Amino acid sequence: MDGTSSIKFYRNEDVVKVVGVIPKGHHHLRLLIFFKDQVIVLHEATVAAIVRAYIDIVSHPTRRAVELVQTRLGRDVRKLGYAEVQLVDSLRSEDEILNEYNVLFNSTHT
């Protein structure tokens, strides 16, 4: 698991507010999440990937995990208007993903 040394867990009560906005002069959404200790800004493509992962799991009768990984897609592969860098499904099995990340959740109080 990459980059887990500084993982922060946020509960719903840690979120102060969420703001979605298309900034002046831009065409795509930015999502600002205000936590008690910091603010993060996500681009529309990242929010779309999070929504896809959420829907893939909660709307499926058995699915328990999905992993999206950063992938560079050439113009000949990606849809018109999509960025070169996308988060797309990894090739790992659901069991592999669950086994790796359950260790993280079992070692914390989330």
C-alpha cells in the first residue's frame, strides 16, 4: 500500500462544509471540502472517479471493493474532452483489494 504513513481518517463530524463551484473562466467543477484541520480541493475528474467507485459498490449486490489507479490515456483511446490522466479500474481482484486495505481498517479505530 503506497503512501499510508500519513493517512488521516475523517468522520462526517470532521467535515465543516462542502462547496462545489465552477470557477470563473473554467469549465469544470472544483469540489472544496472544509475539514476542521484543513481544506482540500478536488478536480471534477477526481470527484467523478470517487462517485464511480461509490456507485460501483453500493449499487451492486455483492461487490465490496474497487480500486481506481492513475493511468495516462492517449488521444486515440480517451473520449473527446477527457483529460490525459484518468483514474481507471485496476486489474486487481476484489479479494486482493480487500485483503490489502482491511489491514488498514483493522489497525485503526474508524
